[in-house]
Amino acid sequence: MTEATTGTPGTTETIETDAGTARITWHEARGARLVLAVGHGAGGGVDARDLAALAAVLPAHGVTVALVEQPWRVAGKKVAPAPRTLDAGWRGVWPALAAPGLPVISGGRSAGARVACRTAGELGAHAVLALSFPLHPPGRPEKSRAGELLGTGVPTLVVQGGNDPFGKPEEFPDGPYELVGVAWGDHGFAVPKRAPVDQDRTLAVVTDAVAAWTGSLG
């Protein structure tokens, strides 16, 4: 296994894909044993609070974090394209993600989590991290996307807000994955002011769970 070298947090590279130009921002760990690649959702970018927190915390646990911006976001568009185009963008950046020679965890939040689940098998992902997996559209539980989550074929962790309108933890079906609920968190893991926990503690629940899970992966 090749070890990644220590890099400057925030080192970026652009990648040409069939869906356009994507961008990777690397947060490298000294002597890394894993790469965690995470994509953003359809309504935001890699500055999302949970993605930024993982990039800040996980390198100390031996995990290099690669924040992946899909081509539509790099191009400044406001609306995400169809799922097949998102998948094409993810496939296009995969060789760069695998270049350090380390096992790659395919991850993302919301729509990015769906991409990671759909493509894990074909890309040879070591595992999948699904942050705020959109189990169904808000108010439409009959439109379940559980099949994507259940079909990854690799170790999978779901981290889900307790107040997520796209699917609360108790709505998820049994399956071959782990699920960590984040009390009071919404789809972006934001917590209301009335909550008995603050925002920093809520993000720590997310990062602690992911750090422990990555530490358990062989």
C-alpha cells in the first residue's frame, strides 16, 4: 500500500470528465491509510458544514479527504443535472481519487450520497459514506430510494439527521449498512436554537461517527 505524503490543506486540481470540468480539493493526511472522497448535494457545494468539518478532522485520523465539486457546480450553474450526468462526473474524477494508491471510500451528502451508492460497485469503492441520504422527497415516503442504498455491495455508513424531511433515521429499512442518527439535525445537520445541543456538538457527532467507522474498516 502506498502512503500519501503530507500536503497543504486545500490543494486543488481540476479534472476533465465526460460531464465537464470537475474540481478536487485535497486535505491530505500524513501516512494516510484511506482516501475519503465526498461530493456535495444538489443545493450546495463543498463548503457544507458537514463536509468542511470532515475535511478538518479526519486527516488527524489517517484519512485524506478529497472534496469533489461536480462539473455543474464548477461551471457556476444553479441547478444540478440528471442523475446519469452526476454519475458521469463522479466516474470521471475516480482515477484521480485512486491515484494515491489507497483504498477509496466513495461518499457524499444528499444527491452526492446517491451518486456514491449507485457507482460504488462499478468503481471498486472500498466503502460508502452516505451523509443525509435522501431516502424520499419530503412528504413522499412512497417514492423510496432505498434500493440505491441497499445495493452498494460494500460496507456503508449512513449519517442522518433526526429531523431530516428527506427521511428520518426510523424510516430507513433494515439492511446491510450502519446508521447513525444525529438528534435534532435537519437535512444539513443544522439544529434549532431550542435544541439541547449546539451546532458544534452536533457536528462533532457526525465527525466522531465517521472517524470511528473509518477506523474499523480493514
